[in-house]
Amino acid sequence: MASVRGSQPRYGYSPPPELTDGTVRRVPIVIVGAGPVGLAAAAEFATLGHHTLLLDDADTVSAGSRAICWSKRTLEIFDRIGVGDRMVAKGVVWNRGRLFHREREVYNFDLLPESGHQRPAFINLQQYYVEEYLVERVLELGRTEIRWLNRVTAVEVLSDGGARVTVETPDGVYRVDADYVLAADGVRSTIRRSMGHDFKGKVFEDRFLIADVVMKANFPSERWFWFEPPFHSGQSVLLHRQPDDVFRIDFQLAPDADPEEERRPENVLRRLKQMLGPDVEFSLEWVSVYTFTCRRMERFRHGPVFFVGDSAHVVSPFGARGGNGGIQDIDALCWKIALVLGDQAPLDLLDSYDDERIPAADENIMNSARSTDFMTPKTPASVDFREAALEMATDLPFARRLVNSGRLSVPHVYRETPLSMADRDVWSAGPVPGTPAPDARVAADTDEPWLLRRLGGRFTLLRFVDTVPADGGGGLVEGLRPAVDVLTVARHGQPNRSTVVDTEGLAFQRWSASDGSAYLVRPDQHVAARWQHPSAHDISRALDRAVARSAAVGHRRVAVGG
């Protein structure tokens, strides 16, 4: 099976200096795993001004499409670290899905029905492209040392609060100490095993065959899902278009299917011909078999070691919650480590990683498990329920909410985070604290006409006013630590360096704002607090809470070595 893009890039290995001088040096941050999550973390730290050491046991990017569906929120995070435009330009943009039962289309849906957003609901882009773009971006930013063919074999928590990382290379073994370690080494995490931790959850009996198929076909850029398709003996099939005329097709297999037998090329080709017809020319690029799994670690933080992405939690691929959830892990973590390293926040802030990302993982696991139960009913009653829901869904909108072919990824709202300030004023709508900031097209004095492009990386006070003010609003945030930027959104007037103008009215509408409203937005673009008319004292209190100086953080606090 040959790739349509030719050979994969190979990255050079160099003997680490520790092998020559025998020293064990100390670095602020070690990231283990150069998949999308580890690379995105390195890029995020670099944009925040921090250096990292990134270790990976391979010397190239992943094979096969793997994670392909990148959600709107994830694209906004990629925008912040500088690869969003490139990904969208290469990827297949889609907002619409179609659902079939046997020969009949049940209904279709639009995941982004309103206009005025920069990013679509999803793009499809093979994981190897995402990794290539992130490697190039990390090297461009220049604050990351990537060591290829450096396999981490163990991580040990030190008595001083740091961690010692043992690394195996082609030339021998060395060790490096770190203030913090991000374990992004995947579902079979060596770090997790070396520290004596495990997953808890459910492994389903259901297996799926993934095939990346190269062909010229007129399938539109949509998500197509079949229940009990006439061309396949299994329960379901999923089809996605990818760049380069590559189509991702997932076939559900029988519970007793032999994975080795199913991935044999002649058996895969037989299934594809049954689906596509005898006259369609195609070739195989990649084949794999996977089992439905919904599991997570009990805790994601263990002293100075933070588990992110698949090393911390794993779900079935239906719903695109794995890769997107991992990117959102580092979105919630990196800015906190950066503030602590910069003495801008207390160590307690890091406890909030579990407070925020464990509920997010549980939400993804719940939705993934429900999808699995609907797609593969195990009892006669479950079969009857699914049949009735699919039958009614064509004509009755309420029944469509019962149909579950993989609830597609949406960003988690940190409703219970200790870092948010509870609403003091009555709001009828708008983003509640803990919600990702909504985007809107605005008029600006730059060539970036999108509100989100002005948020992120630092705390920002987002003010809404009727007309462009004479002052920049800096008096409200003067002397705060960490520093807070001010961005004003005005209904009328001319934009300037600190003010954008809401010419279309979408920003005021989506933020449910009026003259005098204000929001405190975190460095990860989540809302920390909001007011109808804030005072400088209000903002100071909310900032203290957002960096854990006055929040009830720590009920899951982990002692060093825990």
C-alpha cells in the first residue's frame, strides 16, 4: 500500500549531549510524544515564551489517517498557535452530515447553520499532515528542542517536586530532570505504566475496520453514515472524504471477527467492491482494525507529571472526540504551567487541570458510550428502540434527537471550575463563565477581521460600548498581576489599536452585550467572569480567582509522589 503523497518525511537523530558529558541537566518542561497533542503543546508553550524539550521514539510522522476530523474549537486553538490557516487550506471543509438506514436516507443535518464564523464545524485532514505542519511550526517558533528516536522508558517523581525522565537512544541511555512533564505518549503510554497507573472504564466487544481508499468519486464533502447498509453485513458504515482523493471508510465487524484476517488486503478489497461497485477504480493506502474503548485514568495530574490526550483518556472514534479532546487538554493546561513557571500564579493553579479536564473526559466518554450502545444494540429491546427511532426520524424532528451515530465533538464548558467567578448580574443569554469565547466578524485596524484573533495567550478584559471611547480602558486593569489586556468592542466609530467595531452586530448578539458589559477572558479563550458594569475591584477579584489566589482549588490536590 503506497501513500498518494509519496514518502514520509524523516527527521534527523543526533546523539544527546548527556551521553557525552554524563550530566543530568534540569529543564523546565519535557513533553513526551510528538503526535498532534505533544506538538501542539510545544507550539503553545513557545507562543507563551517558554522553552521545551520534546522527545519521541520515532523519526517521522504517523502512518494512515488516524485522527481526521478537527472541530471548530480545535481549529480556533490551532489558529492561536499558527497552523489553523494551513490546515483549513489543505483540509476538506464540511458542516453537513447525512444518515441512512438500509437503502433509505433518514435525514441530514447542518452542524453550523448560522453564518458569520471564521471556522467551519469540521475539517477532515489526515493526522500525518497535522503533525507535519506542527513540526514545521514548532521549529519556526524556535523554543523547542525536538529529539527524535529518543524513547522514554520511565518517569520518576523527585523529592524536590520535579521529575526524572529516563530516555533510551540508539547510542545509549541518559536521564534528564524537569520541573514538569507532559505525557502525550498515547494510549499505550509507557509513562503511565512506569508510574503504576492504569485506565478504568469499559472495553466493548465491537470492532471496526478502517480503510483509507484512494479513488476518484463524486461523494460530496459530507459525513455519511449507514445503519445496516445493504452492501455490508455489519451494523454500520461511516464515510468521510479527505484531501488528495482519499476516502476514509469504517466498517463495523462482527464481535467474533479475527482482526488479522479482516485486515488482509484481499478481504478489505472484497468489502470495498461490495460497497462501491465493480466499476469503481480504487487503491488502498492504509488499513487498520480497532476496538471500541471508553476509559480514562482516575486522575490526570500526578505531582509534576500531567497526562494529556490518549495517555489520559480514550474513546471510540465516532464523534471525533479523541484528537479534539487531547488538543483541548493542552489548551487548558499550558497557560497554567506558564504562569506558575513565571511566578505569576501559585502552584495551586495546576490542580485545576483535573478539575476541568476530568469532567470534559467524562462528557466525551458518556457520549461515546451512548453512541456505541445505539450503534450496536445488545438486547432485543435495544434493537426495537433503534428501529423505531430510525423509522420515525424521517418525519418527526423529535425522533432525530434519539438517533445516535456518534454525537459529534463540541467543546466542554467548565461549569464547575473553581477558576470562574459566578454571575452576579442577571443575564438572559451569552457565554456563561467556563464557556469558550464565541467568534464574530468585526472591523479592525489590522487585516484580521475576527474577534477571536484578538483573544488568547493573555488575560483580556473584553468591553462592550456603544461608541469608540476616548480612553482605552486601561485604568480598570492597571497594576493587576498577571497583566490583563483590554479590548473594546464598539457598535459605532472607527477601529483603533485597542478597539474593534461590531459593524454586523454579531459580537453584541453572541455575547448578549449592552453598553457597559464586560467579560474577563482567560489565556485559553474561555470566559472567566462577566458583568453588566464592572468596577476595578470586580475585575481584580475575578482575576485572583482565575489564577487560584482566592479560589477553592485543591480538593484533588496531589502530594509530590502521589
